[in-house]
Amino acid sequence: MKVFLNGHIVPIEDASVSVLDHGFLYGDGIFETMRAYDNKIFKLDEHLKRLEKSAGFIELKIPHTNKELKKYIYNTIEANNLRDATVRLTITRGPGPTGLNIKECNTPTVFIYAQPFTPYPAKYYTEGASVIVSTVRRNLKEALNPEIKSLNFLNNILAKNEATKKKAVEAIMLNSEGFITECSVSNIFFVNKENILCTPSVGCGILDGITRQFVIEIARENGFDVFEGEFTTKDIYGANEVFLTNTVMEILPVGSIDSVTYQRGHLTEKLSRLYMEKVQKFFAP
Ligand code: PMP
């Protein structure tokens, strides 16, 4: 396997980063996970836009233009002879003296990793994924805004670990006010009793998923009512259908949340179909 590190494509064995890198020492950095379908990255501009937004939040200067980043991403896919791939672009604050002064780190580390696309298990899609409501609360917006796709992932890891221990696939996190935010690596949607597609608003303290934005767009385009707002566990336990979204899973139906079970829903199926149609259209030669 070959990776891109600071301007060069190198075998992964030769890709090493300083132990003084602040990404390593403090989780100081940002990333994007993207998906290549048939050698084309889906929503690449949107991912790079979000990367820029994350960089802005933490005052990290990305040392490349988007054009350069695109070239490096495709070079990495090509170097590994991949067509369907998961690609991760990581930019850290880079090495510097220990301590928290960001001004002393002047060379961000840029790392791109592409691996063959591995889907979530098919049975999650047929039976629906099992999900829990985690005891771990989502980071407070005013402390570490979840809109930043940062390397500081312990909040998510703790929630995911709780799900794993309870044999669930994903963990829903609430915010400090008790409203639903998102899961450890995905956004959440549900269809309420009035057949409205609901999802927590960005203001609840979530990462504004690229897939989330796309699903909202497709739903509205097809005449479905979409409501972004504040919701409680009561709303979601009482929902007709629930699904999760992210770049890798796309639309993943939820079969249960804690002890509440859900039928595979009509709207979830329709949106999944529309999503795939859009993807195929996008990549049609
Ligand atoms: N929320 C969190 C916390 C995530 O890590 C992810 C995955 N990037 C998402 C939501 C979904 O985002 P996207 O649709 O852009 O993959």
C-alpha cells in the first residue's frame, strides 16, 4: 500500500511522522473521509469546502490549494490501483515544541490514505442496524464544536465503545440539553407519525454531514417534508422509520434503538433508491 505524505507518494512502511507532531500529541488537526466510486470521488468539492471550514475554526492554514489536494487524492488512489475506495485526508498542526502555542508549528503534516472500499455488512441493510442511546453526551458546541471534523475523536470513540459493548452498531449522543445530536460516525434521520422527515439541526451540535445535506436535498426535490430541529429520545422512540447517513454507509436503515424496534420503512427505501440513482448518474460516463 502506498500513501501520500507531505508531498510524496511513499510505501506505507516508509511513511513516518514526528512524535512531536501536534496531531499525535494533542489531536490538533482535521480530516475528511471520502468515497471513490469507480475512480471518482463523490462530492469532492463539498468535502474540501468542509475541510476549509474545519481549518478556519482551528486557525490552521492548509498548505495546498484545492486543485493540488485533488491531484494528490487522485494520485494516491491511482498509486494503489483502486477504483472503489475509501480515502482519508488528514492535516495536522505538524511538529513543534511541546505546549499549546499554535504559532510555533509552521509545517502542517498532510497525509492521504486510500483503501479498498469495504461496505458495512449487508445484513445491517436488510435487517436494520441496532443502535443505542449513549450515556456519553456530544461535545458541547461552545467547547469543541462538532461542526469541526477534528482529530479529537475521543468523544465519538467513547460513545462507539459503549455501543460495541452492548452489541450495537451505532450510538446516538444527546447534547447537554438532552436533545438528539448524531451518532459516533453518522447523522440520524427519522420519519415521524405525520410522515415528516426529521433530523437534528446543525445548531444542536452536529457535524453537518455531506450525506446528510445530500439526503435533505433529494428529499425536498422529491416533495418530502423535511424538518431540521430539536428532538428528544421520545420523538425518536415513537418514529415510524429511522436511518443513519455517512459517506461510507450512505443510507443505513435502523432496526432498533435500545428496546424499540422499527420496520424497514417506505420512505427510507425510496430515499436509498433515489440516492443510488443520483450516484449512478453522477458517475455515468
Ligand atoms: N457525524 C460524525 C460525527 C461523523 O464522524 C460523520 C462521518 N464523517 C458524519 C456525521 C457523517 O458525515 P458525512 O456524511 O460527511 O460522511
